[in-house]
Amino acid sequence: MDNRGRFQAQGKILEESTSWAQDLPLTVTDGHSLLTELEHKIPKKDASIRAKGFAKCRKFIDQSYQNGGIKVLDMGKPLIKSFPKGYLERVDLEVHLGIAFV
């Protein structure tokens, strides 16, 4: 698979994720769907705690799309971002290989 990554809800007692591994680049629509899937996969209280993180991650996906997507091949290393940055209870985005949000 040429395009791989995941969304992850992290915290003191929570670690849940949704991932992708596919031949074609991940579309912005599929990225939003995977993030929403993760949001619904975790308990409502945990999703509520991370509401700001989910919102910031969605905004990052949209901004990435407007700028041509994330191309890990050009970066030389995986993209790993946390929303909000530096928080224990957060949402992480990892693009390990390929292209995302086109």
C-alpha cells in the first residue's frame, strides 16, 4: 500500500484509532469520514473532552486539501500532529506514507 496513516484519540486512559492503507491517495472526504468514525467509536464523554481537538483536526484537513494535500514523500519523514498540541487528552493525525487529503 502506497498511502498509509491513522487518526488516534489519545489520553490518560484512552487510545483508539482509525487507519487507512490503500493504493490511491486518501481523499479529503474519506479523511473526514475516518475522523468522524473515530469520534463515534469512542465514548461520548471522551469525544466531548476532545471536541476542540476534533474541530482543529478537521480544519487542518481542509487547509491541507486547499494547499494540495499532504505529501509525505516530499517531506522525507512521517507527518505526526496533535490537536490541541501539547494536551494529554487529544486527537492525533499521522500520515506515514504517501499522499493524503486530495
